[in-house]
Amino acid sequence: MALLTLLYITFLAGGLIATMSRVDSQLLLTQLTSLLGPEIVKGDAVSLEAYSHDATPLFRGLAEVVVSPRTTAEVAEVVRFAGRTKTPIIARGAGSNLCAATVPLNGGIVLSMVNMNSILEISKSEMIAVVQPGVTNLHLDTEVGKEGLMFVPDPGSRSVSTVGGNVATSAGGLRGLKYGTTKNYILGLEVVLGTGEVIRTGGRLVKDVAGYDLTRLLVGSEGTLGIFTEITAALVARPHASKYGVGYFDDLTSASIAVERIMGSGILPSTLEFLDNTCIAAVEDFAHLGLDVKAGALLLFGDHGDSPFVDSIVQKMAEIASGVDGCREVTLAPDIAAAEALLYARRCSLPALARLGTLSILEDISVPRPLMAATVTGIEKIAEKYALLIGTFGHAGDGNLHPTIVLDKDDREAVQNAERAMAEIFTLALEMGGTITGEHGVGSAKLPYLEARLGTVQMSLQRSIKTVFDPHGILNPGRLGS
Ligand SMILES: Cc1cc2nc3c(=O)[nH]c(=O)nc-3n(C[C@H](O)[C@H](O)[C@H](O)COP(=O)(O)OP(=O)(O)OC[C@H]3O[C@@H](n4cnc5c(N)ncnc54)[C@H](O)[C@@H]3O)c2cc1C
């Protein structure tokens, strides 16, 4: 909390930038340039400013150098140099994370992985892809799609976010309910450790239980245990058909009952998403899709697979939803354009809400699914207490909620209230048996709340693990393992 407060004050004071030099910045730049060449080492003000923030509002910090390696050997060279000079390294993909995971709060080297952006192999028979970390999620999915395959993780940021960033955050998305998230699809990694050593974990095997599962440990490690330089991902067969529908409900409680009944019927849909009334109104105002703005909650449901099967599953979901007290209307998208419009309604929730203020803070908690409606009611009470506008949307099937606070960035009291509200929302999630982040990660933004989730013993274990992988403490310091 103290850290957050300091950062907010820093922001309000006019974007004062936190730097902590260990060796002289100019010397760092000169030495790295002579090691790696000027093409991939930048220290000019424009480059440093470009990497001073990510998608998280309120956090700012200035690196001393930005390095964009092209090979694993160059990554290892930078890491060894950083170890010798005790310089922080912040690995970065697209910088689309929402937890200040890539803001260089302590200066140092931003290691931008975007130059390592090749798809090295797609094996249709093995259903795997081997890629460099800077490939974007959408590009990979598009390319494997040409082979009739699908890369499952589909974060809303997929057109820009990188596979390396997806792996480092174990990104989720709209398909998580049916298929799981990134952690379920990573078979092997090439990783540069904090010592500069290069290891390969796992591989292309479907089965391999030789030793501790370091691949699984590294997925979600947020750049604190190693830098991924090559990723082997499992793919699935691309579904032939998809169908979507929308249900409107008087309130989220009735929408939640529909979710429980759908899941209880044995259906595992690919999509089960919700918007609260604030989000419905904001999206309608933004996208003019003809949504029922009087409804208390919108439930988007859908599935994909083979055509007749999908049609019957989605029809059954519609019938279940219609039978719930408080259901106002259920309609099925008659064609692809209508289905796309429905998916867009969910995907544009954030930009639609963001228009309502000059600052929007997208949060990410997970709770047991049956407690989702009670959690949203709790969030509404918190919004009322602090006189804040909070719209909540999310993955209803996963119990993963994205309460989004919209405010005026120049209203200092509102910003402080937003900070208090966030803290209460995390406490609420924990009281519900949930967690402080379902898919966005911890970064710097949520580190102050991590111990409440993990307890002291696990925090200590996490620090010990960090030391083994990164004995000099140079990889994304001040985040996980700190
Ligand atoms: C509009 C919007 C929608 C979003 N929707 C979703 C969503 O639906 N689901 C979801 O899970 N997230 C979502 N996100 C959050 C974010 O896009 C994801 O966390 C994404 O995986 C980050 O990828 P990136 O390439 O931008 O990584 P970055 O933001 O650059 O980095 C994220 C983390 O990965 C580390 N990292 C990056 N590359 C490497 C590497 N090669 N080796 C080691 N560590 C590395 C960084 O140090 C950092 O800790 C959304 C964000 C936005 C802005």
C-alpha cells in the first residue's frame, strides 16, 4: 500500500520519474553499445520515454538503456553484463500488461524482445509450434490457422501482445473456460537464467515427467526467473463452426443462476461472459449494437466445434437461460456478422468504459463461480462508499471479474479513493475464497497485496526460488520474488 501511495503521489506531482543508478547511465550505454552494437542499443530520450510506461495507468519510470536483442546469445550477453554491473533487466514484449510489470521503476535495461519475432516451426502432425518470444499472439494464431490448427490463449490484447508476454503472464482470454489458459499449452522453453546460462526445459514431448516441472514454474514468472528466447506451444484442432447467443437479465444474480445451470447441465461452453448494467450502457453508447440498456446484466454465451453439434449446444444454453426467473430475453446470433457484433460488445467493454473519464483502472480478480454475483454486489457497495463509477465485466464461466474504475485523473481525492476501493476489492475477493489476480498478473501494482493471498511461508518460498534462478537479483526486481 505504501508503495502504491508513493507512486500515486509521484504521478500526481507531475510524472516525476523514479531512477536508481548503480553505474553511470552514460557508461552503461557506452559499454552495452560496444558489446552489442548501436543498432540494438538505444539511450536517447525518445526511446527511453517510449518504454517508461506500459498499459497500467499511474506508473512511470525511466530506463537507462533499451536493448532489442536478435538472438539468444545477445540476450545472454546482456544478462551477464547486467549481473556484473548489478543492473536491473526488465524483459518486455508489447508492454500491454495491466499490472506495471514492465515499468522500469528502478531504471536499468529494458530488454525489448520484439526483434525476436519469427515462427520457427509449425508441425501439423505433432500439433505444436516453435516460436521466438516476440511473435504476436494473433500472428501465431493466424499462421497456425492456415494448417487447421489453433493457438488457444486469446487475450483481448492479442493483436499486439507477444507470445513471450503471454507465457510470462500465463495469459487467459475468452476461451479459458473450455480450453484453459496459456499454462496449459506450453510444452517447452529456451530460457536465459539470471546467471546468463541458457537452459531448455521440457520440449516437444506430450509426456515427460523427468524432474521438477520447471516449464510450469517459469510460465507466469513475469520476467523474474528467466528470459524466454524460444517457446514450444501445443496447438489444438481449429473448430469448424461457432455459434453465439446473448441473454439479458434483470440482475447479475439471475444471470449467475443461468451460468450455474448451464455448467450444471454438463455443457462446457467456449464462451460465457458477462457485462453489468454500467458496461452495457457504456458499450451501447460507444458501439451502437442495439443492446438492452435497461437490463441489469448481459450474458454472452457460445461454443464452437462441428456445426450441428454446436447449434444444438447453443440452443440448449439458450433454453436454460430463458428458463431462469429474471431472464428478460435470449436471442441467438443468426450469422457470423451478428456473432462478431456480440463478441465485440464484450471485447470493447474497456474502451467503452474508458470514454467515461480521463483515467480508467482495469482490475482483475477471481472468485469461486457461485459467488460471482455476491462479489459484484460487494463491488457496487464499495463504488457507492467512495462515490466512484465502477463497471464490471468478465469471464462468468471462470469467476474472473474485471471491475473497472473510471475517474478524472486530475481529481486527487478520486484517485486516492480509487486506491482505497481497489484495496477493498482485493480484500473482498480473498474473503470470497478468491484471488487478487486471475489472469493479468502481479507486477508492481499488486505486489503489496500478494502476501495476503499467499501467506508468509509461500512468500518466503517464492523468494528462495527467485534466488536460485536469479542469484544477482537483476531480473525484473521489485516484482514477484521480492
Ligand atoms: C486491452 C487489453 C486487453 C487485455 N486482455 C487480456 C485478457 O483477456 N487476458 C489476459 O490474460 N490479459 C489481458 N491483457 C493483459 C496483457 O495483454 C497480457 O498480460 C499479455 O500477456 C502481455 O503480453 P505483452 O507482450 O504485452 O507482455 P508485456 O506487457 O511486455 O510483459 C508482461 C510480462 O511478461 C514479461 N515478459 C515479456 N516478454 C518476456 C520474455 N520473452 N521472457 C520473460 N519474460 C517476459 C515482462 O517482464 C512482464 O513481466 C489485456 C491488456 C489490454 C491492454
